[in-house]
Amino acid sequence: MADSPCPHCQLFGKPLARINFIIIAGSSNSMVYQRVKHLIRDSSGINSPVQDINYTNYDSLMNISDQLFNHQTHEEVVDPSKSLSTEKCCHGLEVFPIGISDVLDSAQLQIFKKDILNLLELKADEDVQTKDKIAEPASWIMMNGSVCLEPALLNVLLQLKDENLSLVNFSFAVLCLLVNEQRLFINWLSLTESIEEYRTKAYPEYSERIKRFFSLLHSSTRLQQNTLLVEENEELTDKKLRGLLEDLFRNQTSQHRAIHARLRSNMSKLLQPRRRTVRDIRAVRGNLQKDYQRSAADLLKLLLSNLREPSTAEDTVRRVVRLVLDGFELMSVEERRPYFRQLMCGVRSTDARNSNTITAQMIHYALRLLENYQDASVPLIYSITLTICRLSCHFIFRHELFNNTPEIYTLSMLLVTQRHYALTIGGLRLCSMILDADLNEHKYAIAYLKHDPLASRKILDAIKWLLSPYTHLQTLWTQKSEHEIDSE
């Protein structure tokens, strides 16, 4: 085992076997699966230069830039968690596609079992001399979804060792995140389907799936030993969820371990029937919207205040970048809506006109970074640009930004004239977001020309610069062809 294990081994512990299956099971449409992936992926701190590239494609763009322009001058940001080879302690983590939509379809189950066997079967005819060149399966294999509650799927892993096959040693652990009817209904609301769909499909399917799961769990000691039973609710914070992931393979005495009969009994009764009506949709959604607006306002007021302070501005900018580029993935549509509005329009009706919004302050901060240009700040500038582009996708609120913050035109023009691959790409994307916001009256194209009469020329020059490697290659090809003709 390496002295400094990789993030996966830090989270789950030393691998118990060559292949270890991590099974996250719960209700359909739950955001908890995204939260788990987020926690597994996010092993470094919130505010660091590494985070400036973790949520963007900056590294890929710079690799392309090096190949096109032969520039090796950009300062590479090294992620210390990635600098250690995961082969020292494990072979990394992969998400396994289950591919089962109907557990009654035997063909789908057979394909799933075959895929599992392909991971576990020993290659008897493997050439020892070429072994290092063969792609090794990951040490940690994650599966997630409501279908993971199905006995038909779980039995594949439970019964493999009884079939006397030549398999590599493996282990598995199940984190079962169950919900009560209220949480199931809230998760379903994100689908915006009819109430009949919930009453006749969503609730009955989950209810029957839970019954089948506990029927298997009560009868399988091995499954009990490898399963944690937890209720998914408001108290399940990221800190607690991370603690559960740490206990999956290590803490056999956890209070959530399914070996406890009383725990199994209580969790099997968690889902209680309740008749829902259209009025419930309106009432529950209204309460959720109030909660989301309140929590968004509390956080964003603090961030806006910190953005104005020079000593806290940089850390706050990184927090906003992480919220928009990463945190939004963990939110439902309803939860994201107040963040979009308050990030771009502020809290009061006059905030957008006075640049008293977080998005406007982010634009001002990016302009200051460009004014005091340093290579080390480029990843952060690019992250800010992508954050503004992400927020500018909102069909309504983007007009408040474009109409009241002329600095956004200045920022986009400065970016496209930098002759830095990532910044130029980001600048053109921002220009595109602004221009595409009104394709009928072209008022933002007019706004660009009023702000900078040379805007069209600058955008065209940026595109020509991006295409310059192709133009150079075409010139060389033409010269070579002419030389061959002259030689003849």
C-alpha cells in the first residue's frame, strides 16, 4: 500500500479485494446519486488553483493549444491528488452502466451478468510478457440507481461465488438510501408529470421494489453484512454522506448496518401510503420554493458582501465558480431557479441596474485580473468566463445582465483579443451567448457596435487566429505540391 493513498482509497479504505463493487440504491429521480459522485470526485479543497481547472475543460484546451501552436509556456496547475499514480494502491474507480430498464426482461439480466463476469473472469491464456499492456479493470466499480434495489440484480453478485467459476476475488457493499412518501413525492415533482403518473406508476413501482428488496435482505445474512440502511432526508448533509461512504467497507459495527433486525424493521416501514391530489402539488411546490429562496438569499448575500472586500474577493469568486459549474448539478430545477434569479438580478428590483449583483461583480473582478494579467490567473479568468456563460443561458434573466452591465461587452472583447487559446475560446463563447439572446431585432449586435465600433473586426480576427494553424498547414501543402510539379 502506498504511503499516500489515492482519493478513492482515502475514502473507502484499502481495497478488500481485487474488485470492489460500490452499489448506491435509492429512489428514482433522487439527486443523491449526483451528490455521491460529487463527493467521490471532489477530494481537494474548495479554494485552490487546482479547483480553477477541476470544473472546466481548461487542461484539454491547453493540450490542444500546445499541439496547434507549439506553445509550452502556460503554467500547468498540478493536482496533487492526481500526481500520485493510483496504481500504487488501486486501479482507480469506474461507474458501471447497469443497462437494465425492466428486471422482468431475462435478456437484459443476462447481458448484465455477462458484463459482470467479463470484469471478474481470470484470463487463463493471458501472456505474462504482455500482461502490463492489458487494460486492468478498476478496483472500485460503482453502480447506482433505484434498480439496484432489485433482488434480480443483487442476486447476480450474491450467487457468483456459488457457481464455482474462475473469478478474481471481489467484494461488494450496498448503501441503501431510502425515502418516506414525502421525500418520494418531492423527488417526483422535478419530472413535472401528471398526478396520475405518480399515483399509478411512481409510487407503486417504488413501493413494490422496496418490498422485494427487504424480502431478499431478511433472508440473506451476507447481504445484511454488506448493506447500510439510511433515510434520505434534509439531515443527510454532505458530511454525513461522506461518513457513510467511509463506513461502507470499513465499519462493520456501524449503527446503519443491516444486521440489526430493528433497523431493518423500521426502514421497511418507512414508506407509508398517502393519497396525493393536484392541490398537494401546488402546496408542496410552494413550500419548497420558499425554502429554496430563503437558503439562496442567505448564501448569496454573504457572497456578494465578500466579493466587495479585496481580502476575500478571490476566495469568494472561487466559491461562486464552484456553486455554478459544480453545485448546480446537485440541485433540482426548482432549487436552481432562485439562484439564477438572485445571482443575475440581485434581491431588490434596482440591484441589476446598479451592478449590485454577484454576476456583475464577477465581471468586474475578471476585468481587474485581465488588467493585471498574470499567467497564473488565466485558469481562474477562464472559469469566471464559463460561469458567466452558464448563467447567461437563462432565457429571461440574461437580459437583465446584458442590458444593465455594459462591462460584459468590454470583458468579451478583451478575451477575444488575448491570443491565448482558452481565453479566446471563452471570449467567443461569451460573445455567442450575448448575440444569440436576440436573433430577431439584433439589439445586442447593435449594442456591441455602439460599445466598440471594431467589435466585428476583433471577433473575426480571433476566429482567423484560431484557424491560423490550418491556414499555415494549407500553405505548406500548396508549396509542397508546387515543388513536386516543378521537379517533374
